[in-house]
Amino acid sequence: MYIFSPDPIEHEPELHVTGSEYVSLNEDIRLVCNATGATMAPDNVDWFFNGEPVSANSIWHDRLVRLNNKPLPGRSLISELIIKRATMEDRGNYVCRLTKTLAKGFKVHILNGIRI
């Protein structure tokens, strides 16, 4: 016998950040944050660079791209942060934050060398 529950199943929110830890000078930095909500997909995540909100950081001018995608159906939001033509100033700590208590960091190193 199946018992129907009118309340949706509640899961713990989750957050995963992936990307390239090492990026060559002038290549694009690509970070992906997969945020899963408790019962539904989050509307947005916040991105930070070295402790400051990404939107407030003017070092990127026209090099910053943010893409958000909600695969249907589901509880996840996939947010992609792209910094075009990486400079040495782009190295540092990037953080994706879903809630005040759930955030994941990712350190990016910029390689200033010649490929062989």
C-alpha cells in the first residue's frame, strides 16, 4: 500500500564548485557552481573574489561573464563564472555562496610561462 505525503521531501542544500585550478596567462578562467536547494532550485548564488562580491570588482571590466542555468525538472542551479583573458591579478580565491552558512571556495593560479 502506498501512502501519499502532501509535503515535499526536504533534502539538505548542497554546493559543489569545479573548474581549472591552473590557468595560463590570457586563457579564460571557468568556474562552475552546482547549487542544489532543499525543495526547489535556488534563484541565484553569490560569487566572491578574494572576499569581495564579484559584481563590485571592477578589475574585469568587459571580461566577466555569468551564466545561470536551471535544468528542468530539478532542484539545482548551475552558475558559471567566466573571466576572459586571465591576467596575473585574477589569481586568488573564488567563492560560490548559496546561503550565509553554505559556501565553497576554489583557488585559481595563473601560470605565466611559455608552453613547450
